[in-house]
Amino acid sequence: MPKMKTHRGAAKRFKRTGTGKISRPQKNKRHILTKKSSKRKRRLSARVLVSPANFKALDQLLP
């Protein structure tokens, strides 16, 4: 059986944490930033963990 290939699109969007969880960047930080407060933009810079509902699917894309 050959090795599983990593889904390259998913690899560019998601990262594994040290404990094996999957983190992702937050949305709403791409454009129309002038009306958003500095506090909000700073908070959106932090990464968040993927929800349990999506973890299984992403786990297969990132072996």
C-alpha cells in the first residue's frame, strides 16, 4: 500500500499543533479592514482550533 499523500490545499490552510489538534486562521481579515477596529483585527490574527465536526475530515487530508 503506498503512502497517503497530503492534500496540498489543506496543508496551506491548516496546521497541526504539538498535541495533534488542527488550527486554522480566522475569517474576516482579508479586505474592508478600515471599518474594523484595531482590537478586532488584532483578535482576528490569532489562530483557532478546528471544530470537532470538521476534525475527522481534515485529519484524513493531513496524514
